[in-house]
Amino acid sequence: MTSLLPSSRLLLTTLAASALAAALSACAPLIIGAAAGTALVATDRRTSGTQLEDERIELRAASSLRGAFGERAHINLTSYNRQVLLTGEVPSDQAKQQAEQIVARVENVRGTFNELGVMGTTSLQQRSNDVLITGKIKASLVDAPDVQVHAFRVVTERATVYLMGRVTQREADRATQIARNVGGVTRVVRLFETVSEEELRRSPAPLAPPANAPRS
């Protein structure tokens, strides 16, 4: 197994600690996707403009949802390439549809994945377990020599893992395999934008080597 560089381990530890603190906070029922940080912008396969727009979408949508639901719902939202994933729990089917409509009206949103559950909100223990699962998957992606961790967004809700990213079919299959092998995962949902190896070679972002390629 490839060893993590000290800086990589520190980054993962910091992100996991921040996410766990958010998950355990009883006063934050609505959570937006965590920003990757300026150090990771260059390795993201989205353009810098798209990354900024995704952050804006998350902030605008979070504000609108908070105004509509207040403390009545636990909604997480993650925007990748202007496609928004909604996870969490709402009290009714009507609330589920209302949340999707609110997000769909946010400027520059081009699609939604509505994975909200109609049920009571999950416990803090369940949310902290979801955070730990996400951390384990990201660590496993870092250790895998044939994929790039920053090409993926990983969201876990009630032990179901959602994978987003602009990846090749090979990378999608490999990341799915990695996620399924992490303890505690009950289901993996793939929300990828699949592109060819040639398309990624023409893009500014580097392409991960195939599984049998030697590493420099």
C-alpha cells in the first residue's frame, strides 16, 4: 500500500475533524458541500470558474432552503459541475418536492439528484458514522495508485455512499469498488459524468494512470 505523505495525512485529518465537528453540531440542520480549498483547485477536473460557481450554488441554495424549512428538515447539498445532489431527511413528500424545486430555481443549476428521505432526522451518531465512512473512502482513494482522489466528491448519508466526479469508466468502476469495500457501506450510488480517456488527456487536469502503469 502506498504511504501517505505527511502533508496528505494532515490534510485528510483536518478535513475529517472539521466534517465530524459539523456533523455533531446540533445547531446546523442544513449543511452544504465542504469547499476543497485553494491548495486543491489545480488538481480538480472542473475549471476554476466552475468550482467557484459550484460554491456559489451551494451557498445560494442553502440560504433558500434554510429560509423555507428552518429547523424542520436536515438537508445536505453538494454541487458538482452545477449538478446538485440533495441528501438528508424531510418530513413529507411535499417537502421533498419543494426542496428540489427551490434548488432547481437557483441561478446556473443545470440538474438535481433528489435523494432526500421522507423520515425523521437521523441521530448524531448516525451522522458521525457517515462522516467516518466518507473519510475512510477518501483515504482509500488516496492510497489507490490508479485513481486521483481530487477527481471525486464523496457524500455519505445513512450509510449510502454517493460518488460524483468527471471520470473515465475505468476510474468510475475502480472508485465504486473501493467504496463498496469500506466497512459500514450499505449501498453505492454513482452520479458520475463519464468521459473518455482521450477527452481527459485533452483537458488541463492530469489523468490518473491505468492500474498496470508504473508510477514515477
